[in-house]
Amino acid sequence: MSIRTRTEAAVAKTVLPGATIGILGGGQLGRMMALEARAMGYRIAVLDPDGQCPTAQVADVAITAPYADLAAAERLAAAADVVTYEFENVDAEVTAALSASAYVPQGAELLYTTQHRVREKRALQAAGVPVAPYLEVTHLQSLRQAVKQLGYPAILKTARGGYDGKGQWRLAPDDDLGLLWSRVGEAQTAPGHRPAEPEWILEQFVPFVKELSVMVARSPRGEIAVYPVAENVHVNHILHVSIVPARIPDDVAQTAQTIARQIAESLQLVGVLGVEMFLTGDGEILVNELAPRPHNSGHYTQNACLTSQFEQHVRAICNLPLGDVRLWQPVVMVNILGQHLAPVLDKQTAWPSHWKLHLYGKAEARKNRKMGHINILCDDVETGLAEIRQVGIWQHERRI
């Protein structure tokens, strides 16, 4: 079964509470999805290489195996009435194989597309949405030519993998491209190695004024729900805070939501999708990346919206009517990284009641590892941001 062409959509069916949802991947996104699903009356099965992963802690069935283990994935499917995934680095080939024998309403095509930046860019262009100028890179000479065409500064990215800034290099005029390529590129383009697709992409640097994201959901029946726009601030390439509503004009917010809806329709999305965007100084919106599952910047929905992104994902894959996505009140989500966990716990008894803590059940609090988040419900976002500054835990981060 090929996943390089659009597969026939699985026959949509409604999966009612009492059934079992199988989740490929057992990180924090799967955990929060599972908690919402259990509250709705579903059972949970999970497959993850770590038997003590966050999702396994709240699952009814836990299968410990690599994501590429087809036999293990088939055991997951046998235990579940519907199968989904909680992050995009699960094996697309395995997901495609499961789609032939199990109910995987998301299919494997969107997963396959978003696992490779070149395929993702092409899909976005086919959807008619704007992206930053880019060129595909296959070898050192093509890198030199791409830099000459796009100019400096530019961002060299691996086509596969990479997150929180990993697998990315910002290029400046005084950089030695040959030296850089010898360090990062030659392993993938060694003599005799001819990848079927480019393993690198060079993007023109976007002088954005804000980073935005929109969570959008679509069900097999074609119903679409678009969440409010989040304004995101990153520190060291890791999401620090999400601010909702975003501090942007209403027409810009409407454009961002329209783009998210357009992508969902073009890609025949099932489930929840995070659309990351750049806002330029002249008001243009460029789509940066897609995340075909719940997203860190959508965590604010847990306490600030009528329907969280996790409940919405469950509703979508089970073909239930989508939930209302209205915002109850302004909110600021702040990430808790490994270095923040101890002071967060120390100060918890002094917090006001509108600070909502979510921890992920990870055993080891390593530096820069995402351990949880806090949703700060507030009358206005500036008040929420001021509270984050005043508490003193994140005082060494970039000011917000």
C-alpha cells in the first residue's frame, strides 16, 4: 500500500463512548488526550517504546515496543476500535499498513506529508496558502546556489525531524558553507547516497513581528471548527508562552483562521491540526509548519475554551459533533521546563485560583524538557503576562 498518493478515505463511522481508542505514541499529548477521552467514557490503549510513558500511566492497555514494530501496532489495533497518533514522528509506513486493516480515520497521508518539510511545503502551496520562499537542497553546490538566489540571512533545515530549533542553522554572509556542509550535510549526501527526496531545505529568513498559531479540527463528516488565534513567544526555540487572544488586529486574526480552515479542507484533515504562522511587519501571514495533532500552543484551550483541543480531537476521530470553541476569557499559557519544575512546586501553595497547573507525569526533570504548563486565566492578557513576570520563576527568560 503506497502512502505517496492520496489513499481512499476510510468509511467514516461513529465510535461511541465505551469503545477503546488506540494511541500511537505515549507522550504528554497522548496523556492529555487519554484523560479527556476517559472522562467522555472511552477506554485507552497505547503503544510506546517506554513502558512508563505519560500516556501508559492513564491507559487501560499499554504495549511497549518501537513505533516501527508492525506486529506491536497490530496488537494495538486489535485492542482498539479506532486508532490515532499523538505526534508526527510515529512510523508512517506502519500507520499506512494499519489503515488497511484497522479503523484509522486520519489515514497516513497527512502524517507522511508533515514528516518531511519539502512535502509539507508543496502541500501548503497546493492548498493556496502563502509560505516563505524556499529551495530544496541536495548537495553543497545546490546549497551555494540556493543561498545566492534567496540571499542572507537564510535558514537551513533538515527535511526530516527537528523540533524546538534542532536541525536548523541560520546562515550569515561570513559563514563557511563548505565547513557547515561537511559537518551537517555530508552524512546524508555521501557518495553513492541518492535520496529519493531532498533531505534539506533552505528558507529565506522571515523578519516576522509575531509568531502565531491556530488550532483547527475537522471530522470525517466535513465539520470544521477553528479556535482563536494564539500569539506565541519562544525562548531558545522552545515555546515559552501562548497569549490568547493574540495581540493583533481583528482582520489579521480572521485571515489566520481562514488560512487554517483552507488547509484543513485542502488536506482533508481528520482530527486536530496546529498551524504555525509568521506575521510580518506589513501584515502578511506566512505559514511556517503544520502539526497534525494537538499542539503545545493549543494547551490554553483546556481551561479557557468550552471544548479543549484534546476533547475536540477525540470528537473528530470518533466522528462525533465537534464542540464549541468559544473562548471563556483571556488566557496566557506558560510552559514548565525541567529547570522550572522545582520552583513551580515550591510556590504552588501561594498561587491564585485562576492559575491552572497541568503536569505530564515525566519522571526526570531535565533542563529544557517540557514537564507541564500553567494556564493563567485573566481579565486581560497583559495582566496575565505581568503575573508571570512577578512570580520570579521565569525571570531569566526573554521578557514578554
